[in-house]
Amino acid sequence: MPTEFIMPKVDMDQEKATIISWNKAEGDEVKQDETVLVVETDKVAIDVTAPATGKLVDIRFKEGDVVPVATVIAYVLGKGETMADIPGRTAATVAPKPVETPKAEAAKAPAAASPVAIRAAQELGVNINDVPASSGRISREDVEQYAESLKAAPQQPLPETGKVAATPAARRLAREAGIALETLAGSGPHGRVQAQDVVAPVPAAARPAAPVAAVSTGERQAKVVPLTSMRQKIADRLQASFRDIPHIFLTVEADVTRLEDARKRLNEIAARQGNSKVSLTAMLVKVIAWGLERNPYLNASLVGQNIHLWEDINVGVATALDEGLIVPVVHNANKLPLRQISESITDLSKRAREGKLALSEIKGGTFTITNLGMFDIPQFNAVINPPECAILAAGSVVRKPVVVDEFDSIEVRPIISLTLSADHRIVDGVVAARFLNDLVEGIESPETML
Amino acid sequence: MPEITYLEAIRQAMWQEMKRDDRVFLIGEDIGRYGGAFGVSHGMLDEFGPERIIETPISEPSIVGAAVGAAVVDMRPIVEIMFMDFTLLTLDQIANQAGKMHYMFGGKATVPMVIRMPGGSGTGAAAQHSQSLETLLMHMPGLKVAVPSTPYDAKGLLLSAIRDPNPVCFVEHKLLYKTKGEVPEEQYTIPFGVADIKRQGKDLTIVSSGIMVHKSLAVVNRLAEEGIDVEVVDVRTLKPLDNDTIINSVTKTGKLLVVHEAVETAGWAGEIMAVVSGSRAFDYLDAPMRRLTGKNVPIPYNRQLERAAVPQEEDIEREVRAILKGEY
């Protein structure tokens, strides 16, 4: 039998994926495990490989289609197999049948009716032509029965409201599969769409990447940009975070003179040895990981009635993309040498921009740092990235006059502003303050981390 | 396991608990020498004597009032109201006194009493002796309501009711008194708020109680021969109501029919539907929820009309088929 080629499920909470590109066309030969198409989930792009060796046929979705996981997207024909071997192929490729309307019945030639029946129809306000005859002629009983059936269930299934009649179960299934109810033929009474009608998924319209249309709303013109799946996910997550988590914000300033000195020396050594440079972000990740070891309640999640204090310290680094934002994770950051952290961040952000991150690389974060220093933003507040309980917003390094000793001497020093957003349900102000004090200590006296 | 009747199961529960706990006593009309209007307490006067089988004048408010008083001083009264209809006379004692004391005294008072009441039609006893008033009792805070359908459930629920620290209305169906079932000789309790799935099925859920469970099962077992697979959930207690079992069942089947003998308007079928439509089961509903109930009329004396006034097997069958065919 031909091998089904299904949309793979690569992530626990993934329900669908968008086809980005087909590398093969209908009729092409494919080898097992060879990349045949690229799809995109809410988070990452994934190469999808052929499930078997043979001829790729019956491609059912085109680029841009959003397809529920586990849906057959094509078949691979083995030796000696033909299109005819594909099970239920005809059924699956037929367009949805149109909703039956009562008008179709009314168009039939009217049956003869008895005078009593005609009078009864007039009395009951029924169109005699609509009445089905139980025998050759329409009888009074037929009219009465028909009138009764009208009373029990008005025969206007879909009035001009434009709304689709569908059961809650059908609506749920359609929603989950990303199918528009309007495209389905309802088998229930009066064309009501039922669960059984939501079977073969209908390809959704291609997902546009750019403004698709200029619409006029009253006098104002707008370009309409539909949410990408990534943008939708970001919107949902941040909305939920800011709505459900009581954020507290604490800001400290730290003198980065010694941290920058250390970085300079490290980079001189690195240059001599031909290694890559260490970024300030990497150093901050190192300090954060050290601080989290000392402050386990910042490396935690609220799960139901429990606080989970994570054993691993996995620091996410918020990374801007053209179309949104992604948070690749430096796993076990507290156990990695600084250079490895730095290389890891460079590699992750490069691949993030290319859409080539593996799922494991964006999962499991226990804390996030977001850095707008390169945009000269001195200080900002970030929204927590659930299920984590805190995020650190690092501003730009600004040269400022500061008091440096007990004689009130003033010097100009490079100062960084750090703002912690913490989940007040599980992190009290004092706990957050201790963590920030540790970060300041780590930054201003890096040797304490040794 | 011995097979006894629903009536004997109730008597056995009371008898055994009166042997075990001398605070338990029975109070009501004609419950002594006559053995109660339906014979439930037959023989108990000889066994326990007139101090614990207390016969009263015909005054329901006094009976329940006396029981409330006894209960708050740590006795365990079981009231027998001859017909559920007469409960209406006692609503002040039941709802305003028994049901509220525990709350009004900040939990310091408890009112451990059971009010047994035979309800339902089918005996030709007409409008004032045939009602199903359980919805009324459910509606009032502080009361629990049990509606057993089998001898086994009757014994286990009655024992829980007697031991409950606060008032329980125990609704017995007259037509069930003579039905038989296996009942363990020893004492056992069935917790309140735990429904019983009397038959597993996947096509449709019937939620029901009392005699309607039996009528539903008879229909469903016939339909099973045609491959129609209906689940029958017996609520056993209407309050507390086992929402989870109902929600899980409807989530599985996607279709709901509530069958009760009480009249339709503001009947408890509406409560069940509200529970379902407000739950995750909503997203699994694949047909309109329906109820099959008593007609909105006083129960007629005429036997044919009496029959027509409450759901019969043929009505249940018609309704199940209609829902499954998508006629609504």
C-alpha cells in the first residue's frame, strides 16, 4: 500500500504547521529520510523528511497552507503501486458538497392536491407546492403533517444572517483543525454542521507574509497585516502573562568598570588564541546564573499549588527577529565556562534569525534576560516569560558621574541599569532585592564569583 | 448476596442503625401497629417499642418540628412523611429551621435528621398524593436530597443519610418499593454526590433518577440489540450533584437526555443542562440537549391520563431515537 505522508507533530502543544516550501514536486522520486518540505510551527521551521522511498504523489496542500498535525499531506508510491492504490483518494479530493437547501425540493413539479388539502393549506398558511405527498395526491393529512413539521422546526435553516449552524463539538473540531465552518456541508437537521462533518481538512488560505490589502474603514485607510502564527503566539503568551501574573519591578544600577576590564583582558587573550570574543550579554548571563544559584526562588515556577524550584539553571536570551521575538535557551548556564556561554549565544541567535533552531533549544528556560543596550535604551521593564517567574531587562551602559567613596568623591563610571520583573505570587520584594544585590556584587566584583 | 425489595432494604437500614445507635428513632403517622402507609416500618414497633417508633397525630409541621428539636440535642430522628406531597406543609421546619441552623449558629449546631418521603405517581392516588417535588427541596440551601433507584442504593444512601450531621431529604418512589435487588446483609454506606453509571454507552447520555432509571434501562437494553449504545447515569443524590460524572459522560457521548418524573418547568433537568453547558462538555455537544419530564399538569386520577402525564418507556425510546437521528 502507498505510504501515507503525514504532517508531523514535533512539539507537545503543536496543533498545526504551515507549509513553507516543497523541495519536491508531484511525481518526483524521493528517498526515505530525504528532506521533502519545510514547515513552520509557531516557534521554529522544521525540515520534514520522506517517510519512505518512492514516488511523491497526491500532494494535497500547497505552500502557505496551514495543516493540522497528523493530516495526510501526500503519498509515497512504492514499487508497482499506482494512484489507484491510495485509499479513499476520490473521497478525499472531492470538494465539499454544497449545503442542501429546501428550495431544491420546492423546484420539483407540484403534485396534485385534493380540494380539502388545498383548503387546509390555505387555513394553515402553508404553500401547497411545498407539501410532500404520501401517495399520488397531496391529502389533508399530508398538509397537516407538513404544517406540524414546520411548527416543530422552522424550515429556514440558514437565514440571511450569514451564520453557520454548527454544534459546539463541530465548532471545536473545526477550530482545532483550522477549518472554516463555511466550507463544510452540514449533515444535521437544516444543514447543521455536526462533528462527523468535520473530517477531511480543507486547506486554509495561504498565510500572507506582507500586507495583503488596503481596506477602507470609514475615512481612514489601513494596510492589513494578518498575524503570523509566531505573532499570534507572542500576543497570546504576553497577554496571559501580564494579565495573570502580578508583576513587581525593581531597578538597580551597577558599575561595569571591572566587568568590562575583565572582558577586555579576556578578549585580548581570545584574540591571541584565535578564539571568539566574549559579549557583555554572555557575561551578564554568567552573573545571572551565579545569582540564581544563590537565589533559588528566582529560578522557579508556580505550578498549581506548588512552587517548583528548578534544579537546572537555563537562561533564555530574548532575541529579536524580523517577524517577532524568540527566546533561545542557554542550558545549564551555571555550569558552562564563560566562553562557551558566549559562543552558544552567538550561535543560537544566528540560527534563530535563520529560523533553524531545534525545539530543544527554545524549551526549558528557567529565567530570561532581555537586553536593549545596543539601542541606547537606559532602562525598561519587561514582561515575564511564563512559566518562568522573573525576567531581567538590561539597559545600555551609560557613562555617569557617581559617588565612589566615603568622601563623596565623584567620578564618571560606566553604569548599567538592570530592571527585574518578578512574579509577586512567589517572589517577595526582599527576595527580588537580594537577587539584584547579588547581581550588582557579581558585576562590580567579578572575583566573588570564583 | 440476599435478594430483597427496595422497601425491605430501607427497613433493614433503619433497623440495623437503630440497633447500632440508640439515638436513632422513627417518627411519623401510622408507622407503628399499621407499619406505615406502605409497610416500610412493619414489625419495628414490636422490636423497638413506642419510645423509638413514635406515632403522631396528623400534623406534619409538628412531626418535623419535633424532629428538628430532637436533632439539635444530638438525637438521630428519622421522619416518615406519608406522602411527599405533605412535605409542602412542613417547608418552614425543613427549609427555615433544619436547613439553616448549622449555618446560622456558625457551625455550632448540627441537625442530624432524615426526612423520608414516598414520591411519584403510578398508584392512582391523584394530584395530591403523586407529586415529585425533589426540585423544590434541592433549591433550598442546607438540605441534601437523595433519590435512590435500587434496593442496594437505598440501603447504602439511607445509612449515609442517618449518619449525616445535617438534614437529608430521602425521596423513595412508591412504585419501587416492591422491586428487588441484591443487598448485602451487613451495613455499608454510599457517599452523597457520587452518581452511578448504571449502564456504559457511547452514543448518548441519559441522566436520570429513581424509577426513571429503570424505565431508561429497559429502553436502552432493547436499543442495544440494534447497536444503539446509550449510557445511563443515575444521579443517586440530586444534592450534592455529581457534576463530574455527568460532564465526563456527556464529553464522551456528545448527546444528553435528562429524564425525570417531576414536571418540566424549572425542573432539575434544567440544572443538569446548565452544569453541562457551563462545563468543558459544551465543546463536545453534538446535538441540542433535551429533557423528557412530567407534563406541566397536576397528576390526573384517570389511569390513562396519569400514565400520559409522566415519561413512559415508549417516550424515552422515541426521544433517544429522535436525538440520535438529529431530529432536533
